[in-house]
Amino acid sequence: MNKTIIDFYMITNVLKHKIRTGWEELGISSERIESVAEHIYGCLMLAIAIDSEYKLDLDMLKILKMLSLHELEETIIKDYTIRDDLSRKEKLKQGRESVIKATECMLKQSEIIDLLDEFNNHVTKESIFCYYIDKIEWDFQAKIYDLNGEFSLDKALEDLKFMGEDGILIKEKVKTASDVGIEYDKKIYKGNQLFESLVNDIQNIKNNLKGV
């Protein structure tokens, strides 16, 4: 039993050191770029904060588990980004196979895989909430890099060519580097008042509040 715990921890520990590929592609100049594990931490903190401030009819234990496990596939496969020529179907296939391999030692493997499947299907209210959290954490981190002067607008604009027709419309609205991804993600939150207001407020942050 203890061997299983040790083996699983050793597998997942790599996420502490695995840098988020998107930030590398965007040339973030920070001395320390966000790891996958730090992204997971950010998602958990945002979920806790939102649960504190809004009355949500959600299973928060399931949400916290789902957010803790949603990047488990990246213990094995790469952190795919918008720049990769890979269909969503193929990414999900690779991801599921990776999760099965990463959890093969676990007694509750089926529960973990079910949570990942639920997250990826975006059908239940908890999985939709987690999907929004996963996206808006990127928006928040992009804004922080931007405010720190570590995010180049020219590098951010490179992503426009991978956004199809959306890229043409987004270019007209962009003022700062973080605006590119934030404007692209806004369509995800459309119709959800909570996340629409939150992403707009994130976009309008003028000062870096880190350390306050």
C-alpha cells in the first residue's frame, strides 16, 4: 500500500518541475516561469475564492479533486498548446491513455479516470466550472506576467495566426500582451455572468498586487 503511494507521488512530482509550454512559446522573460503544478495550485485557489464569494450549488469536494487531477496526463505527454497541430479528439485520446498508465498502481484508478472523463466532457455543472477555472487561471497569470513587464506584445500577437477568424477580430481589440489570450478566451465564458465579469475585471487590472 505504501509503495503505491510512493510510486504515485514520484510520478506526479514531475509536474512541480514541468514548465507550462505556452509560456515558453510566448517568450515570458520571468526568471521563474509557472510550472504545471503551480497552475494546478492557482486553479485550486481560484475555486476556493469563488466558492467563498458566491453562493454556488456545486460539489466543491469533487471540484477540488477534479482540479487537482486535471493535468495528470502531463506526467507522461507534453503540454500541448494552441500552436500544436493536434485535434482535440487526439489530445483527449493521448491524455486518457496517459492517465491510465500513470494511475495503474492505484486502487481507486477508476474514480480518478471517471473524474478526468467528466472534466473533459464539460457536461456536468462541476466539470463546466472546472473548465472555466482552468482557462481563467491562464488569463490571470498572463495578466500578472504582463503587469511585471515579462510578456511581449509582439510574441503574444504570434498566436493570432493559430486562432483562425477569431484572430482577425481579436487583433483590433488588443492593447497589451495579455489581451490576446483573454479576448480569445472570452467566448468560452459567454453566457456565464460570474466568469464574464471576472475575466473583464482581470483584464482591467492596472497594478500588480503581488505581495499585498
